[in-house]
Amino acid sequence: MFLNRDSRVERVTGKNARGLLKPVPELVNETCCNDRCVSMVLTHSKLLETWRATAKLGQREARRVLAEMLIPSGGTKANCYKFISMVTGRSV
């Protein structure tokens, strides 16, 4: 009994796999926290698209994206968990 290493099981759980994630430009209309992390869509939409695409590649990449999103940038607070979930479809 040999397994074909090229065949992968399709992921069926999670918002990303089920197509429930809103497009990045529409996230600006959502609410997340008092710091309004969603306003990042107005200035960094390409970065958010990149994070989303990278998180889709696998668990290791998703963890790296989550870690990057949790790092405070510009001396401000880190992104909130709800915003991270809206972008990546993963929970923290």
C-alpha cells in the first residue's frame, strides 16, 4: 500500500476554504476594535492581499503571517485578533 505523495486532501474547514472571506477592499466597512485596524485597508491593501495569499499556502506560512501581523508597526499597537481573522481566515 503506497500513498501518492502528490495528492493532497482538500481543506474543507475554515472561512478561507469555504469562500467566506470578504474581499480586502470591503474590510474597511467592517468594525474590529477601538484602534480601527480595518483602516489599514486604505493604506496597505497590497500588503493585506499578500498576507492573505501567503496564509493560503499552508500552515507554516499562515503561522509566519500571523506572527508578522502581531508585531507592532510604527510604534503603534499590533493588529487585533478579529482583524487578523478577517484578513487570513485563521484564528490566533
